[in-house]
Amino acid sequence: MAHCFKYSVLRVIPDSRRGECVNVGVVVFLHDEVDVRVLPSLAKVSALNGSVDLHQLRDLPSTIGEWIPTGDAESRHASLKDFGVVSVTEMGEFETDGSRPSYETAVKRLMKTLVTPVPAEIRAVPQNTRIVTTLKTKFRANKILGAGVNDIAKHLVVPNYPIDEDEGLFADFVVKNGAYHITETADLRSASASNIERVRIASFAAIKLHRAKETFGRSTKRYVVYASRRGAPAQPENLIGQYADAIFHLDNKKEMANYMEHIMDAASPTRALHSA
């Protein structure tokens, strides 16, 4: 027998005067409770307004569940129209066959369709293939280059490792030894590229580094190997430096030796046994 559920999209409106909002989750009005789902990453809220308390947003499932009054869906919906910086859209409906799997599938579909950010257009961003190829050669020469994602368990460096496949985010290189060690590359050498284009390249690396720490935990180590033209503006390097534990210039032998020391140490099975 078909079951009908009413729901609304949760929106964050940091400043009503500006009229800007961002969808962060959904709330389903069940018979005797509410089911609140919130995005695992709230980076797009920070991008809209850095003053919003993300911890409070992550606590919305429990906060709304404890605060919302009893009653029909309409009255509970009305009570959420001015919940601090959070509001709700008008109610919609969806149907399931009554089973839990059918319900979960429907809610996940709502999140993907109405809330989850559209996956990044990876092909539109330069892939820094020259730096990636150089690093692969170094890893291969040291016998630490993995062939696939399962090699992460062997303490090998895995290229193109998924950070968030739904968002289209893949790290250039990852090795795990207790903590995850993420490497992003940024090739800023193009003489024809404007400074805006170089900042765009750096921004994409910064986004992936930010999401990596959210996904893999606070102990995640984040590195950037970059290349730049002499005399070019330093804004891109400054940007990625804010999201990395260390950055290394590809043409600086001392910096690259330091980088390889970090990676070789992380790829050491012996250390993994001691830190387990």
C-alpha cells in the first residue's frame, strides 16, 4: 500500500536583507516525529556567509527534533518558518511503497535533487598533468605508487583517490598511514593564463583540501605541489597555503626532497604497525 509523506527543504538565510539563501537539508514530517537530513559538508554555507555557526547547523536533526511541537504537519511546518537563520520551503509530497528501503531511496533522491551541490565540472579545470606525471615518476621509482584505490590499505600512494564522488571531487594523490596524507597539484606556469585563471586553479585545489579534511578527519595531512612563473602574482600560492599543512615548489630541490621525505615516511609499513 502506498504511503504519502510531506516534506520541506531546509534553507539557511544568513541575512534576510540580502535575500541570499542556500539549501542545506530536508525535513520529513512523520506521524509522531520529524526526520531531518543535513548535508555532510556545509562548505557552501561558509562561502555564502562565514559568520554562520556550522556546528549549530550540523546539530539541526537533534535540535529540531527536540524543539518542534506536536501536531499535524502543517502546524509543525509553520513553526520552522523562522527558526533562527533557518527556514523551510513550502511543503511537498512524495510516495513510497511503505517499506524502509523505499523511504530511504526517496529521501536520498530528494537530497540529491534539491540540496546536494551539482558535481563540479572536472573537465573544465586543468588537470596539472605535467606535475602529476612528474610525481608519478618519483613514486614509481621509489616503489610506492599504487595501481588502484584498494592499494590504500597497502600504504601505497594512490592517484585520483575519491574524496566525494557525488560532488565529483578526487584527490590527486593519497597515502594512508594511520592518518590520510593528501597531495594536490597546482600548475600555475601558463604564460597565457590570467591571474584570475591561476586563482581558479588554486581555488579548486583548496576546495578539495577543505573537503578532504571534512571527509577523512582532523588528523588528515594536506600537501600541495605547485609550479609557478617567476614574477607572477602570489595570490594563488597564498590561497592554497591557507588550506595546506605545507606547500612545495616543484622546481625547488630542497622543498621537493622535504615533500618526498613526508610521503616516504607515510608510505612506510613499519611506521603503520607502530601507529596502529
